[in-house]
Amino acid sequence: MIKRLFWFALGVVAGIVGLRYAKDKAREATSGLTVDSVLDDLATWSSKVVKQVEEIVRNMVSSDGAQRSASDADVFVSGSSANDRPRDL
């Protein structure tokens, strides 16, 4: 019975300490939040997203252009594409 009471009391103390710690951390985190700081963070984040999307599109276009030029070069160098060659049956 004493063991159970000890562990129950230890659990209660741990719960109280944990709740107090969580409250302090929440207060500390919200003290720095203002409308201006949130808007600044949102503007920074959105500009980073736009730059990332531009880079992705630029890479896709350059990759597509490189693939097209490589396949066009094969057709013009050999005189026919792989699909035009007769198959051996």
C-alpha cells in the first residue's frame, strides 16, 4: 500500500511540475508574438516560396530544353529516329 501511495504522490508531483513548465514555455513563446512580427514572418516565408517555385520552373524548362535538343540531335545526325527503323522479325 505504501508503494502505491508513493508512486501516486510522485505522479501527482510530476504532473504539477510538468504543467507549470508547459505554462511557462507557452507564456514565453507568446510574449514575442505581435501582429508585425507575424506579418514579417509571413512576408519572408512567401518570398522564399516564390523564389523556390521560380527555381523549380527554371530547372524544369532547362531540363526539358536539354532533352528536346538531345533527341532532335539524334534525329538529325542519323537521318532517322529509332521509331523509323525497320524491326527484324
